[in-house]
Amino acid sequence: MKHFKIFVWKEFLHIWRDKKTLMIIILLPIIEVLLFGFVLTSEINNVSLGIKDLDNSLWSKNLILKFHNSEYFQVRMLHSAPEVENALQSNSIKAVLEIKPDAERKMRAGESGIIQLLLDASDPNIARTIEVYVNNIMASSLPRAQPAQSYLSIIPLMYYNQELKSVFKSVPGLMAVVLMLICAMMTSVSLAREKETGSMNVLLISPLKPWHIVIGKMIPYMAISIVNILMITALSYFVFGVPIRGSLLLFFFFSILYVISALSFGLLISTIVQTQQIAMMISLAGLMLPTTLLSGLIYPIRNMPGWLQRFSGIFPARWFVEILSHIMLKDSPVSYYLQPAGIILLITLILLVIATKRFKLRYD
Amino acid sequence: MINSITARGISKSYAEQAALHKIDFAVQPSEIFGFIGADGAGKTTLFKILTTLLKTDTGTAEVCGYDLEQDFLAIRRIIGYMPGSFSLYGDLTVEENLKFFAQVFDSTLESNFELIRDIYILLEPFKKRRATDLSGGMKQKLALCCALIHRPQALFLDEPTTGVDPVSRQEFWQNLKAVSHQGITTLVSTPYMDEALQCDRVALIQSGKILQIDTPANIISSFPKALIILKTSGNKNLLINSLKEIPLAESVFSFGETIHITCEPADKPELISKIKQNQQNISFVDNPQPDIEDCFLYYMQRENG
């Protein structure tokens, strides 16, 4: 235990002395959360919406007023088909709501197809969001007694994130990416440095056991990761209002499980490479990229081809994001995310077994 | 006397390329045993094998009574190793490096202080300095301190004086002698021929083969050839080329300012007169004595046929 303590002490000194790297790994999560929260948002505000009212009834006037009063839309009245075409083409409006003639009467008679929504789908994400917003406003204008479906073909109900705030979705994905970056890259680089400078040879000859070296390398980055988790959570809660509806304890428990899986990846990389540069290359290209692209942070997993969906399953990030959205947004019972948690645990164990087997006490 | 380190027929190749070929030697307790050879001769590979880091292809060795294969973990506990490159932690201070290696090796700075006192006294003024900011000589002293801190039975120093200034090298050898007087067997490798004289015994090593093992004095005194040393005020390279044309001259090597020529002892007077006939602007060094480098080159030439 004395050996282990002194080794961990040395590792903390390495990190503490390298102030630049320390600053990066502490500040990076803050910057990323702010970037994703403020800039890379697909939320809509002040979308210019064209409305063409062919009904001119009290009901249709009322509906238009609702759009006027909504903070999401800037309403512009349109009167002819060419005008609609023009506005959409010139990009001055993103969507057109066309209230068909006799809409109010048809509605009372229970007929469907009284309103048409035209969307500029050149950005499908925004188009989809606008559709949801429009449907929500529409729904409030329809008589309660009648099922909403009778007026509009689809009225999706958005739970958990009614306003479709992308920062809600980004926070779990961001945590996955940032923790993977810090844990996997820093441990693999740090172990590769011992090999590169030759100090690993001195450590091997010492009475240190392999687990002293391996776990000793993991502990400091685990500590930094916990600081990062706290910062990301606090920042997203206080600045962006991202809730944690489920148990905070479970939230930290599964975050730490994910951190261990990321550390194991770093460990495995370090058993393969000999230099810091290659360790960094592999962690960036081989881990960071798939984590960013395949975790669902940027592109939804269900939009991927089947083989890619299965491939994304070998990276813990995908499962971690799933667990976090269960805990943060839905407060689902634990049994709902036991499977992804089990998969992360399995990946971690496999990585650790391979890494330990590959950790060489002697070279051939 | 029981040998401290014995190697029998150690061979090692990397991807078909032989690095070591049937290495045999024995080192006695508290001896300073030097491996002298150029870069790429196989010194580092041999040291990695003897410190149990690298497996042999064939052959075996005993280090302080432990078998290299079966007891490699036991060997690790009783040796000190200083790799060729500076492999302490540059971002840690002198004091921190010492503390780390002392504790990792179940020791303290105080418990073996008399062993490292002479070296530590030189380091102490810099103890708060980061290791990376030390001079080359100070780095080597720190590394030696760290390798000695647990009072190993055998010390392996791989090219400890490479890249160190002459004064620090001299100090370093003084430190090593003091260490060996305390009963620690020391194996040291160096590419500097003149450092052979600092060792009790040396092995000349070239292309993975040991050419000769003996005390430096014996190696020099058993030099079987006659040596002629001369200087020139003219073009040295032209002179060397024309000297090589003379059939009696067995070898002609440039040694800095001078040229060393060897021949059979019986042929020496004839060779000297032939050189005098053909060359101007040359002067002979009186009573030339061979040094280790002459011996090394002789054995190397003999090995290559």
C-alpha cells in the first residue's frame, strides 16, 4: 500500500506540474458546454412563419393571433400562391401555414385536412422542430372533446423536453465525449511517456506491482473526471436549466462507471503503443471520433444504418448517453437502464482483462 | 571465489538480425566490470537481458545466485539499474525523485546514506530544482543516487558517462570506485575507450560478440603487434592511403592528430625505413605505446578476418 500511495503522489505531481495540460482538461468541459449550450443549438426562436388564411373565420383569426403571441414565431401574412413560393425561395420564411377555405365549418363537422403546413426542409432538424411547435400551438386551438388527430395527420407529443432544447440532449453526450477524452487520452499518454523516456524499465525492476502502476495512473484522472462531472452538471443546471430529475447518487455512480470504462480504453491503448504521439493519435482518431459521432451527440443513432448502429454499441459512450437521459430527463426506474449499464460493465471488464494480459513484465 | 554475475552463451536477435552472439563472462563480487564497444555493439541489449527486462533467445545467466529465467523477480529486488537515457522524472525535483525511488524500493534517503553521501553532497544545493533543469553531469549523479538508494547487490549502468563533460566523468568514476569499495558489483558500459582504464576488468564487445576479456593492463601488455605512431604536416588522408599500399603494414588508423600503424614486430625496422623513403613532412613518435583503442582495433580486425 505504501508503494501505491507514493506512486499516486508522483502521478498527481506530474499533473500538477504540467499546468497547461491541467488548465486544458479543467477548462475544456466548461468551454464545450457553453459552446453547445449557446451556439450549436437547433432550437428555434423568432422563426418567420408565413400564414395564408383562406377561411377568414373567427376561429382562424384566433389561431393566427396565437402564433402572433408565440415567442417562437414572427408571423407574416401571405395572400397568393406565388407570394408563398417567393417567400420560401428567398429564404425570408421557413414555413407556411395554409388555412383552407371553410376550415372552421369543416372542423366542427369533424373533417380532417383543413390546414396545410409547408416546411422548408433544407435543414431537416429545424423543419422538424418547427412542425412540433406548430402542432403544439394548433392543438391548443382545437376543441378538447375531439381527438387532435382528426384535424392533423400526426401530432407527436414531446415529453421530457417539451421545448426540444438541444442543450438537454447535448449534456449527456458532452459528458461522454469530454470524459472519454480526458480519461482515455491522458492515461494512455501518461503510460506511453513512461515507456518513451525509459522510466518504465526502472519501474518494472522496482518492487512495484503492475496493478500499482496501472491503478496508480487511473486514480488521478478519475479525480479530475469527478471534478469535471461536477462542473458540467452545475453549469448545465444553473446556466441552461438542464434538470436532474432522477437520483443524483445514481447519476454519479453511473458516471464513475463510465469513467472507469474510458480509463480502461486508455490502458489498452498504452499497452499497444510505445510513444506518446501514437497514443494521442489512437485516442483521438480511434476513440474520440467514434465517441463524438456514434454516441448520438450530433447525429441520432436511429438515423444510422443498421450495421453502424451495432458498431456504435462497442463504444460505452452510446450506452452512457442512454443511461444519463434516463436519469437526468426521465427519472426512469433503474430497471429501465440496467441493460446499458451491464453492457458498459462488460466492455470495461473485457478491456481490463486484455490490458492486463498485454501488460508485459518482460519484453521478448 | 563465487562469481557475482555469470553469463553462459547468451544470444539474442531482433527480427533475424543478431544483436548478441553467444556471450560468456563472469564478474566477481565488488568488481567494476566494463563493457567497451561502439554504438550498436549490443551493450544496451545485454544490459536489458541481465536486468531481466528482456528475454534471451538462448543462453542463461545467474545474477547474485539467482537464475535469470526462474528467479527474475528476485533479481529485480537486488539490482540497481541506470538506463542509457535519463529516465528519472524531469518534472519532479531532485528531492522528489529521490523520495519516490527510495520509497518504491522500500528504502529511505537516511537508511543507506553513507553509500550515497559523496554524491548527494554535490546534489544537495540543487535539491529543490527540477531534474530536467540539471546539467548533464548532475542528472547522471541523481540517477546514480536513485539506482543506489536501496543498496543493491549489483549495479548496472548503461553508458552512464555518454554526453557528460570530462570533469563530471572523472567525478563519476570516483563515485563508482567508492561504491564498489562498499561491496557492490558494478557493470558499466561505455563507448569511450579511455574509460576502460577505470575498470577492474573489461570486455571488448563488437557486433554482439565479446572480443576479449581481461584487466585493462593485461589487454594492453598482451598486444601482439608492433606499433608505429607518426604525425604529418601534410595531407593526412593522402598519407593514410599511401601507407595502406605498403604490404608490411597490417593496419593503418587515424587517431586524432596521429596515425597508428601496426605490423609484425620483426618487420618494424624495415617498415620504418620504407615509410621514410617514400614520405616527407612526417615525424615519428618516440617509443610508441599501444592503448586500449589499439587493442580494440586489433581484435576487431582479427575477428573480421
